[in-house]
Amino acid sequence: MVEEARSAAQSKAGEAAILRQKYDMSAKEYEQRISTLRQLHQEAYAKQKAELDAVRRERESIAADNKFLEHDLAREAAKARQAQRTLREDVAGDKRKEHSGGSRTGTPRKSRALPFRDGFDDRDFVLSPTKARDKSRPGTPKAGAKRKRPGAGTEQSPVQGEPLLLSQPRPQRSPMDLDQPIHSDSRPEAAGDVFNLQSKPDILHLVLNHKAHGSEERVMEALARFTFPSNPEKKLSSLVYDALSVPSAPAVDIAKVLCDAFVSLWDQSLKESFFEPIDMILNTIQFILGSESLMFARAYIEKIVPLAITTADIVALPLGRAAIAQSKMTDPPATDKEPHQVNAFETLTLLHGISLACVGHSNDMETFWRRMEFDFVLLMLMKAQPLSQISLMLQLLRLSSLPSTFGAILGDEDGGRERQAKRESETVERLTLLLFDKFASAQGQEPTTQRDIMNLRVEVLSVLEAMCLTDHGSRILATHKYAIGRLIRFLHDTTSALRHYNSTTHDLQIRCVNTTMRLLYHLLTTYSSVIDIRAKLSVIHGGPHKHLIALTRLAFSDPVFYEEGIELEAMDAAHQLLDEYLSPVEGEALLQIFSSGRSEA
């Protein structure tokens, strides 16, 4: 009886220990999951905050520069006004001398007796101008005297007053004189007038004096060298000035008129395949958007996004076609002898700036990605494109993870939902391949380094992290045929590369290991009901082996030297995934191999 009671007590104690262990494990799993999600959210928030802070600092710097430029322009305008005033005084003085000389050579006046004489002839006697102004008004003329206005031939007073401004011809206003207000009494009757810049008097000066990158020539001066093939008699700068010469109105926004003018030039340049001035036009548009509010930039989504896609395609399409032809071992398609003078990087920079302006405004962000095209996104993610442009497209994609979509958004007509899901899967396919692509240095550019490649892979993982912030993006990764298998392969390759220490890339490799482990833990634990890990591993070569090796190295790693920087949370996540993947016998055998302090704990 005692033995039976002892056996029953031990059995109950074992059951209680098992239940307690399961409870502790579930509680730890829950805490780990919450910690992982919180860390993902904090990192995404920190990245977006850093980007917004950078934009804010840039805007503050531009505002400070604007104030200095405004002060310099006001000083130069004051100098110009002073020079014009001096010129008018010189002209008036010359006229006074001419009139005075004419009166001396004319018929002399008849002398008359004066009550007090000082020995001088009255023709040589001139009253002081001050006394002439202080003298009381003349008395009533004698009867019979006729009041006549002196004719042109009569003698004028030797003391000439300063001529009235209305008596002088109105000087033509140049674009640099726009800081002087236009008064209603001097406004010409001809149709068309320059804006009255009372609300924002600096933007026009800034744009007219803006210089494109790497140029000492003002944009307006450079545009004066170009004309459209369809209108060779009209310079591009004249078209901008014509846009400014519209009837003034108090509610007109000069920045909008300027931006519309340059967007119109951009559109016309694309229609006529006139690519040479596009870079200057793009740079000026970006300057105007950077000088205004974020709401101002969001208002140009519909106009700018299609033009930017068309412009980038001019350079990106030939590169993509050549890469496809080379992969098929065929002759590359014929291209133009002269390369197009279009900077696709500036185009993507403009798109990225507009997308940053849409952060926090879901409707505007959705509008932005509805105007984007999936084919354009996939084209810019091809390894044939320059790394800088691929990186910018990845930064754009990181902002595209919305609650119900990822990437470009298609319409609901003609099976739009199925096409949307297919295109999102193709985008994930291209993203995961970037983790293993080998990049050659583009012709005419700096050599591609290993650090550049690792930075690009960090950008890819950041896009996948942004996807995991929404249930829609997480399910795309969880249900994708190759995504999880390729992440495990990348984790295996990166942990193996840590043994070949490279001081230039070690910190980025550690960052990739931590991020990849967090992604795998989030997907495999949150969506375990829809993920068959063995099926996911079967689609990559040596998948089960690479999975086991990568998790084992990470779970039993010693964060010193080679593995310095690996997070404790990543090690714990690898331990838990190993516990769920291995059988109890396999787990005991693994524990016998690794007798570290962590395994004993």
C-alpha cells in the first residue's frame, strides 16, 4: 500500500511538474511574442521618426538659407533702386541745365527799379530755394491782368523742382524687381501682370536664383538655351515667365503656379522625347516641393507619379532588357548610340520625398500606390539596376505596407483581388532573391563593395519587417512558397559568414542575423497553423540541414568576437524553434553535444 501511494504521489508530482512546465513555457512564449512584436514596432517607429526628423532638419536648413537669400536679395534690390534714383536725378539735373542755358541766351528781360539794390543786376539775382518755398502765396494780380499758363517758349524759373515720377517713363520691371509692390495707380492696362507677392515673397526669388546640382548657372538661365522641337522660337524660360504673367489675384499661390509651370515643361519634354532639360526641371520641382509644406507635396501625387515612372523607364527599361537577353544567352536589343540624359536616381528621390509626405495620411498613401505600377516596381528591383536606385525603391516599398495591401494597388475590376495577390507574391519573390543576388559594378560608376551589398540586404529585411507589422503582409510571407525557406537559407549563410571575420561587414552581418531570426520567430509562431515547416524547407537545396545548423549555431552561440552583437532574444527564439522542431530524443542528443551554460540552464 505504501509503495502504491508513493507511486501515485510521484505520478501526480510528475503531472504537476509537466503542467507547470507547459504553463511556464506558454507564458514565456507569450512574453517572447509580445516582446518581438513590440521590438518590431519600436524599430519601425524609430526608423520613420528618424526619416521625419531628417526631413524636418533639412526643411529648417532650407528655411535658414532662404532667410539669408531673402536678405541678400533685398539688399541687392535696394542697391538697384538707389542706382535708378541716382540716374533719374542725373537726368533731371541735365534738363535743368539745358533750360537754364536757354533762358540766358534768350531776349533779356526789361529791368525795373527795385526799392533796395545791392549793386547786382536782377538777371543774376536768384532767390534762395528755401526762401522761395517759405514765401507766402502771391497777392491778387492787378485788374486787367490776364492769367495765362506760360507756353513752351516762355522762360521758366531758374529754380527747377524735382520732376514727378509720373512725368518720367515707367521703367520695365525685370523678374529681379518683383520685391517692389505694384501700385494700382501705375498698373498698365494691358492684359497680364506679375503676381503681387504679399503672402510669400521669397519663393519666386528662390526659384529664379536656384542652381541645379553641380552647376553655377541658374536654372532659368540654363532653360533659356532650350526650345521644344515643336516650337523652336519659344525658349523654355519664356514659357515659365508667361505662366507668371497672369492677372494678379490675392488668393493665387505663386508656388503652385511655379510648380505647375515646371510640371508642364516636364510633361511636354516627355511627349516630344526632348530629354536634355528634364534633370534641371526635376531638380527645380524637388526644390519647390522641399520649400513648401507636406500638404503641398501631397497635392501633386496625381501629376508627378505617372511622369516620374515614365522618366525612370527611359533609363531602366534598356538595362532590364539587356539583363534578360544576357540571361537567355541571346544578343542584347539594340539601344540608342547616345545615352539618354536622364537621371533615374533623381526621379526616384522625388517619388520618395512625396511618399514621405504621405506618412500618417492613409488616404494619400493609398492614392500614391494606386498611381504606382507593379511592373515599374519589379523593374527597379532587378539586379541590373544600380544599387542606389534599388535601395531607393526598397525604401519606397517599406512605406507601402498598408492594412490590406502591399506594394502597388490595382483596381477591383476584372479580378483585381486575384491579380493583386499574384503581384504581391511576385514582389516578395523578387525581394527574397535580392538576398542572394551577386551585383557587378555598373559601367561608369564606382565599384560595388561588399558593404554596399550588405547594406542593400539590410534594406530588404527592413521591407520584410514592415510587412510583418500588418496581418496582411505577414500572411503574404507565411503563405509564400519560397519566402520562409529562403530566409532560413540566408540565416544559415550569414551565420557561416561570421566565422570568416570581415571588419567592414561584420556589424551588418550581425544585424542581418538578429533581424532574420526575429522575422522567422514571428512567422513560425504566429502562423504555425498555416505553415508546414518541413514543406517550406523542401523547396530549397539542403533545407532541413541548413535549418538545423543555423538554429543550433544561433541557440548555442557565445556572443564574443565572431558572434559579438547577437541578441539574447534571438538566441532564445532559436532555442524555442529547435524545441518545437526536434523530437525529445533528438533534443537530448543535441544537449549532450553542446554543454554550455545556456544548455544546462
